[in-house]
Amino acid sequence: MTFKQKYGNTALVAGASEGMGAAYAHALAERGLNLVLIARRKEPLEATAEALNAKYGVKVQTVPCDLSSPDALQQIETAIGDKQIDFLVYNAALSYIGPYLATELTTHQNIASVNMLSPMALVYYFGGKMVERGKGGVVLMSSIAGLQGAGFLATYAATKAFNKVFAEGLWYEWKNRGVDIIACCAGATATPNYINTNPGKASPLEPKAQQPEQVVEECLRKLGKKPSFISGRGNRLVTFLMQHLFSRKQATNMMGDGMRKMYRIKD
Ligand SMILES: NC(=O)c1ccc[n+]([C@@H]2O[C@H](COP(=O)([O-])OP(=O)(O)OC[C@H]3O[C@@H](n4cnc5c(N)ncnc54)[C@H](OP(=O)(O)O)[C@@H]3O)[C@@H](O)[C@H]2O)c1
């Protein structure tokens, strides 16, 4: 059975114009799925849509929308009408690097909206319809930063922990309902967003950043086989050591020290 036969004809990618989101859109278009693509900025979104249409001949609808707004789901519903969504990727995320108290509370609340409340709403609505039909697939982007506390990235890391645990719970509920769901715990990945944070090296053992396409292909291979996974051998090894060789306290200290070094933070 092909990917398209298994999951259906149309995928929605939330956070789709560049980096990992664009890589998901390419991978799904290559498998023959039509697309609905969401991001805030109209121009890069339309450029991605045109490139996909030209390369794969699939239909692509763009929906400019800020996923931090409380009515993001309603905006998307209005834009797509009764179009059936068979596959959902929630890729968009907001992050803030620095001491928790050095920014406004609203920054943290926006991170919670983009990274937790909107995925919850989109999964409820589109995932709910998939369960009714007994067919579909959902990918939620998580991060290895969410596997323990991360000083100077506290809110973002906690939202990534939410996505992992959320997907795992729904995986159990939906495993016999025809809908596959997976949390993809990525490590450093060379997307424009990540490169723009200008990261230094946290430790000599730090794995090399992966390419977005590597993460996406591994995720689509593992979908349906696991509730969550860590992308890339290097990230799996580092995670194994952090979880089995060190105490939770040591791992949390190492993570905070690594962040301080990587982002040259003086607090
Ligand atoms: N890159 C890494 O190293 C890394 C590591 C671990 C996990 N992850 C996870 O992987 C995912 C992708 O991360 P990334 O930073 O590398 O991003 P990305 O895939 O390069 O792209 C982010 C996409 O989301 C859109 N977006 C961002 N905020 C949005 C909002 N409020 N509303 C609608 N669209 C929005 C952006 O377009 P606009 O700016 O035009 O809105 C862009 O298309 C995230 O879930 C992240 O937590 C990334």
C-alpha cells in the first residue's frame, strides 16, 4: 500500500514555508498528496507553494495565519471550507532563549499558544474527523530539549515535552482506530530559524546538526510504528547517556550549562 493509499489525498502542514515545515511539504507532495500550507508571512509561503506545484504537480492552498491567535483554528476552517484533511503536520513553534524573567510574561504565553494550544485545537478538530473516518496520520514536532529541564529555554522545552507526552497518549487511544500519530523529537537541525539563533558549540560530544530532509524522512518511516522517536543516531546516543549515565539533576545541570555556553549567556 502506498503512503497516499494509507493516509489519504490531502495534508495540512502548520508552519510550512521554510526549514522543517517546507521539508515535510516536499516529502508529502512527493508522495502525491495535495497540500494546505500555513505560515504567517504570505510571500515565502506562496513561493514554497509555487515550487511544490511546479515540481510535483499537486494542488497547494496557502493560508496565511498566525498560530498564536486564539481563533487560529476558525481562521483555517473558514479558509479551507469543507476540504477534507487526511494528514496533519504541526511543525510551527515559537521559542525564546534567555533567562525566564528577562522577557515579558506575554512572550511565554505566546510560546504556549503556538506550541501547545494550537496543536491541541488542530489535532482535536482534524484528528477527530480522521478518527470518525477511521483513517489518517498526524505528526507533532517535539525536541530532545523537552526530555529534561532546559535552563534558558525553560518554556520552549516544557512545551516540547507536552507535544511528546500528548502524542504518546493519543497514539494509545487511536492505535486501533486507523489513525497514526507520532511525536518527532528532533535535535539540532539546520533550518533558517536554528541558524539565525547563531548557536556556538555546547560540548565537543554534541552531534552535528541534521538536515531537515533527514529528520522528515525518518519521521515518515517511523510513523505508525512508534508513539514517539528521537531523530538521528547521534541524538539517540546523547539522549541515552543523559538518561542512563547521569542523574536527572546532573542531566539538567549539563543542559543548562550547555545552553549558557552555546548562547554566551551571562545572568
Ligand atoms: N531547528 C531545530 O534545531 C529544531 C530542533 C528540535 C526541534 N525542532 C522543532 O522543529 C519544528 C521546526 O522548527 P524550526 O524552528 O526549525 O522551524 P522551521 O521548520 O524552519 O519553520 C517554521 C515555520 O513555521 C512558521 N511559523 C512560525 N511561527 C508561526 C506562527 N506563529 N504562526 C504560523 N506559522 C508560524 C514559519 O513561517 P512564518 O515565520 O512566516 O510564520 C515557518 O514556515 C519546531 O516545532 C521546533 O520546535 C527544531
